[in-house]
Amino acid sequence: MRIGISCYSTFGGSGVVATEVGKALAARGHEIHILSPSLPPRLVGFEDRINFHEVRASPYPLFEDAPYSIALGSKMADVADHYGLDILHAHYAIPHAMAALLARMAIPRLKVVTTLHGTDITVVGSDPSYLPMVRMAIRESDGVTAVSEYLRQETLSTFGVDRAIDVIGNFVEPPGPEHPDCRAWLAPKAAFVLTHISNFRPVKRVLDVLKIFERVRTEVPTRLVMVGDGPDRLEAEAYCRDHGFASEVRFTGKQLDIGTVLNCSDLFLLPSATESFGLAALEAMGHRVPVITSRVGGLPEVVRHGIDGYLEPVGDVAAMAAHAVQLLRDEPLRLRMGSSARERALTTFAEGPIVDQYEALYRRVLVR
Ligand code: GMT
């Protein structure tokens, strides 16, 4: 098949999933065309059968902001026509699904598959300024997937649509042996490393990560590694300074090689306000790292309480810290949970069977 994939190129789960799906499909012999504002971070190195198309919205004195959605729709139509695409797969509804539907109006043989990732439904998609168009995109796409059962239900209830939505989760590959042990660099004097990875947006509740660490550090010698960047980073760094533990927290900024950080992490903290799936948690699990997270959204479909880690109510930093202390003090329990987490990540959320589901969906929509 010839498949166009559109996604954001910023650090974020939807771009990671889109790129990894594209790479896996290319490895199976499909021709892939990725459309994005710039090269997605996971599209490093030359890959056979993967073509990248940069989308640029040309400025014009009349425009306050150049219309990216129209430029994307135009680029999709152009690439579809020129390369004979069969499918356009839009990752994240806004604006990729609407742009794909515009392209389908221009090239009627095209089929559109939309993958809903989370905040495109739960936060920005339900904003009244976008809702009618997101609803239209969900109704009109030839195939729709959601990354968890939770997100499927949220979509049906928020948008009042009555249509089939396939649940296809995020996935991980087994971590390679290339990740060096960077424990000495990340946490020179500490016995343990706690890690958080996100885009530091309010939904991630990064101050809760610090409040958990603040409690844990008084009980067990520990360092905290904060990977990523975003709107709440400055406030987070100020919190560490104001509370006297800045030297124990390392803010690495955005990192491509999260495998190396996870390889030397003892626990992963993800106390989000909501999370449709929690790809970062799954990546930690793949590296044998137990996860302490919120009992919210799709997270209970990924992390099993008391087996791969712990789930507690959003904002309950005391309970999350207590679990962290217990796990750091009880090595056999921590190692057992790490093994269960890895087993679950690499079986239930293994790349092969998940990519099979996308391929099967493409074939289904193509015969309709
Ligand atoms: O808000 C983010 O975390 C980024 C966002 C994205 O689209 O890049 O992530 C969402 O999609 C990921 C991949 O499917 C999911 O694993 C994340 O849980 C989801 N984030 C939220 O729902 C907050």
C-alpha cells in the first residue's frame, strides 16, 4: 500500500506513534509518506521506503496567521496525486483529520484513517471553538482508532457520534543493548533514580512529581531526573530552588535517547491529570521500570495496580510517595514489578501485533 501519515513534529506521543507506525509499515514493504511541519524527532537516519514532506504555510500580508490546515490539505492532495497514495492516516484530529478530509474532496479515491490520541478529544477537541469540526472529522473518516478503550468511550460521549472506533494501543519495541549505564552521571551520590518524562504541560502536573520527590528524599537517598521541556519547566525549577533541593534534581531538557535515561531509572513517576494512554509509562515499563501514576483515563489499561506499579487518585502525592519509598526499600518487590512491567509492555503492547491491527484496518477501509 501507499500510505500518507500526517503528524506533529514536536516531542509528543502522537508524533512518536505516527513515526514508529510509519517505520514499521515501511519495514513490511509499504511505501510511506510522512507529512509534518518539520522532521519528526524519531525519523532519524535513512529509512528505506520512507519519504518525508515538509508542510509550510506561505505567509501573506492579509493573513494574521498563515492557514496551516489548508496548506496541509493541499500538500496531502498533491502527494496523494503525485505518488498514488491509497490511504491518508491522520494522527491527532486537529487539524490533521480535517485536512485529510479536504484532500479526499480533491482526490475522491483516497481513504482517510484518523487516530485519536487524547488531548485532541479530552482537552482541545472538546473546546467549543473546535468541537463541531472534530465531530465532523470523526463522522466522516473512513476509519477511526482511539489509543484506549477510555478514549473510545470519551469520544462517543463527548461528540455524540455513533460509529465504529477501533481501539489500537500505543506500542514499544524491546529496548536494544545500546543504552549505556549513565547512573553515575545522572545521580552521582544517590542510591536511587526517580524519572519523569513529559512535555511539561499543565496536564502532566510536574509540580506533583516534585512534591512526591520532596517526600521520598527525606526517607531514602534519591535523585530525580526530569526529562523534557514545556510551559511548566520554569515554575518546576523555581520550586526546587525555593524548597532547597535543586542540586538533587537534574532537568535534562528534551532528549532523543530516553532509553539511556530509563535504563538507569529505578522508578517512573507520571502523576498526570489525565492521560489517554501514557506512552511514556509504557516505555518505562519496557525498560523494567515500575510506574507510579494516576488512576485516570487510559492509565489503568496500561499499568496494573500492585503488579507493574501503583495507581493513585490524581493529586494524592502522599500515597504516591509512600509507594515510591516502599518500592525503593524493598528490592525484591521492585525487581519483581519491573519484570512484570516489562513482560506486559513487550507482550500486550508489542509492536508487531499492534501494527497488524493498523494494517488490517487499512485493508478493511480500502475494500469499502
Ligand atoms: O499531551 C501529550 O502527552 C502529548 C500527546 C500527543 O498527542 O502527542 O499525547 C497523547 O498521545 C499519546 C500517544 O497516543 C498518549 O500516550 C498520551 O497519553 C496522550 N496524552 C494525553 O492524553 C495527555
